[in-house]
Amino acid sequence: MKTLKIAIQKSGRLNEKSVELLKNCGLNFENYKSSLISPVSNFPLEILFLRDDDIPEYVQDGIADLGIVGENVIQETEVEVAYLQRLGFGRCSLKIAIPNNSDINSLAALNGKAIATTYPVILNKYLQSNSIEADIRTISGSVEISPGLGLSDAICDLVSTGGTLKSNGLKPFADVMSSEAVLIGRKGEENSDLIQELIQRVQSVLRAKETKYVVLNAPKANLDAITALLPGVKSPSVVALAESDWVAVHTVIPERDFWDRISQLKQAGAQGIVVLPIEKIII
Ligand code: ATP
Ligand code: MG
């Protein structure tokens, strides 16, 4: 049987979450910092640990079958790959930022200005689509210090909390793209059995992460009101309790509805609400 290869970041912001996701998919492998390749003992898969910039091309060229990388890197390298699954981590935005005391006050005011970035391809497309002619200065890192050094009037860089901008006297000015980590594959190979099996495992882990298992006690008389608040995977399970007027209700709730639902449930008479994490949901 063919052994697949998946490329993930060797070290950096996406490494830990990528390793965690693969481990949660039930894949057994050693995660030595020194190794560049690690075989999975219970699935025909090898993990390649690479610089994130190289991942899209490795997948496009078939050196790796799959990869986990930020959308920003894919867009910047302009490769043809299949987006298989958004992964919900590594969220950030590529933004144009300007010094706090800058007189740039509209997109048009960027005309003729110098913008430093490590994302010239994406920035160029953005500027063109807004009919702006600016001077893109491509640098390989520490973009945020370039206005202070007089190298540029603005920067275009990845931002998550905005802390780095702030500490360099910069403020966000325009959103160029938002990004998160995605699972990519080689175009045309998405339907192979092994790849589908892996995608399904990944999806079951992501689904589980988005949901919580909730157990609560409720007076039998209020059961209808309570079950109306609980969507469940199909419908909630209702279990008899020793105390005959009470039941225990078991269900699964999407995390995003969580706090809303909990207060509504309490109002409807629910007690002893226990919330548990879920490892996997296979549907
Ligand atoms: P490598 O050594 O692999 O080339 P890198 O230094 O290019 O790593 P990291 O800083 O580790 O990259 O970021 C990896 C990815 O994490 C980014 O491409 C982006 O998709 C995502 N990311 C999330 N938040 C941020 C952030 N605040 N700044 C930069 N990248 C972020
Ligand atoms: Mg990189």
C-alpha cells in the first residue's frame, strides 16, 4: 500500500497545533525536534517537518501528498493545491498598518507611499484591486520596525492580537486578508481512500472540539421545556433517576451556543449541569 506524506511546520506558530491535531486523529509518531521525517506506526503515513514557506510547493509538486499551512502562505506562493479542510487554528489577518502619527487617512493616500512587507504577492494584488500604486518594499522579516527606521511609510504584516503593532507605535489601517491553518492536498488526488480516511478523522476531531457533552438533572415536569432547548446529535437521551420526579438529560451542544443555553436551561429548572469535553464525533 502507498505511504502518504504530510508536511507540517517544523517549528513556529503552527507546529504544536498541527502535531496535536494529528495525534488526536489517533496517529502514533515520535515528535523529535531533530528529525525531519517521522513515520506513523499505525497508519501508512510519514510526517515531514518543514519550513512553512516550502509546504505549498512540496504539495503542488507531489513531494508531499498533504500539508498543513496558513492560507497566507498558500496565497503568497501562488500554487495550485486543493483546500481539503479549514482547521480553526493559526488565525490571523494580513493588515496594512501605519505609524500612530501618520497622515495617511484613506486608501488613496497610500498612492506613492512605500509599504514594507514579506507578502509582496498578496499585497500587490490588493493594491491593484484598489487601483493604488505604491512602492512595495519586500523584506524578509522584522517588518514592523521599518517605518521607524525611515524605510517605509506603512507596513503590511500578519497580526493576531495587535500587540506587536502597538509596541512599535503602529496602528492597523486596512485588512488585506484573513487566514487560518488549512489542510491542503495535491489537486486531483483528493478522492483517494487514504486521504478521505484522514480527512474524516480530522473532521471528527474538529467537530468534537466545537461541541460539549452536557449532562443535567431536571424535574420530569419541565422535561419538554428543557429538551426544546437541547438540539443533541439526534435527540437528547433521558435517563430515569432514583428520585422518581427527576430525570437526567444527556446531550451535545455546540460550544458557540454554550453560555446562552446554560442560562436558559437553568431558568427552565435544570440543576447539576456537568459539561464534558468530547474526543471525537463520528457521523
Ligand atoms: P518558518 O520557520 O516555518 O518559515 P515563519 O517564521 O515563517 O516559520 P511563523 O511565525 O511560525 O512562521 O507563523 C506561521 C504561520 O502562523 C503564519 O504563516 C500564519 O499563517 C500563522 N499566524 C498566526 N498568527 C500569527 C501572527 N501573529 N504572526 C504571524 N503569523 C501568524
Ligand atoms: Mg516561513
